[in-house]
Amino acid sequence: MSRASFCVMPRTLMHEMPDEWQSKMAELLAEYDATFDRSALHDCKVMAVRKNGKFTSWPDWLLQYRRPDVAAINSIRAKPCDECGKLEHECPCIDEMISAVSAQR
Ligand SMILES: [Zn+2]
């Protein structure tokens, strides 16, 4: 995790995750809800901010979870590794390359 104070995930992208992932997430969120009484906490609002810190608006496709724009969603989908076909978080290739380079020294 980063040092961010909040974790915000667009519902549109969560809907695109595999059913097993969504089931696990639903269980984890239910566990979280059962653990904390957050009624005394403030509500929060999520604002879109550009890299330069200026406020902007969310792209429509990111807000339309009932009518997903598959092309837009796929345009930001991570590409599988050319070597092993796995996504970045489970790809062992970079670690193997670093180990191989270290072994040559
Ligand atoms: Zn790989």
C-alpha cells in the first residue's frame, strides 16, 4: 500500500474484475463494515485531480458502471508480460532478470 490516507476504487473497474475477486471484495468489505461503527465520521467526496493538482471532472466512461464502455476500460487494462503471459503483480520475469544480472557480477 502507498502512504495515502484513503483507498478509492472506481466501481466501473471493480465490476470488470473476475467474479471470484468481486466475491472476496464483498466479503472483506462486509467484515470491515462489521468491525467499525463509522457513523460518527464525516462523509467524504471523491474529486478528480490532474497530476498538476488542479481539479477536473471524471471521464464519463469511468462513471457509467451500468453501461460499461468496454473499449475505454480495455484501454487502461494492464498488458500481460511478453515472456510469461502473467500480469505485472504476478510476473516473476523481472525478479529473474535481476537475479541473473546479479549472478553475472
Ligand atoms: Zn513475466
